[in-house]
Amino acid sequence: MLLAEKKAKKELLLAEKKAKKELKKSQKIELTNYNKENDTDFKTYSAYQKHLKILLAIDLKESIKEERR
């Protein structure tokens, strides 16, 4: 029983590690594609995410202005 639990825990940790690696890989691809399409040069995914939040805030602010008219 104890051996099976250790094996299951090890498999879970390996699966989590693999999932994190795949996430990092997909984030890198997304960042690379965005940089190419928009002629930007974001070095990190977090900087890219901050940029997207700013763009969203600007868009939301403009939408609110349009609704008031």
C-alpha cells in the first residue's frame, strides 16, 4: 500500500512538471507570435500580460466613453 502511494505521488509530480513545461512552451510560442505580429519586443510573458491588461483597460475606457454619448 505504501509503495503504491509513493509511486502515485511520484507520477503526479512528474505529470505536474510536464504540465508546467508545456505551459511555459505554449507561453513562449504565444509571446513570439505576438511580438512578430505587432512588431513588439517583449522579453517575458509577464511583461506581455501587463501590456495586454493596459490595452484592455484603454479599450474598456473608450467603450464607456462611447456609451455615454
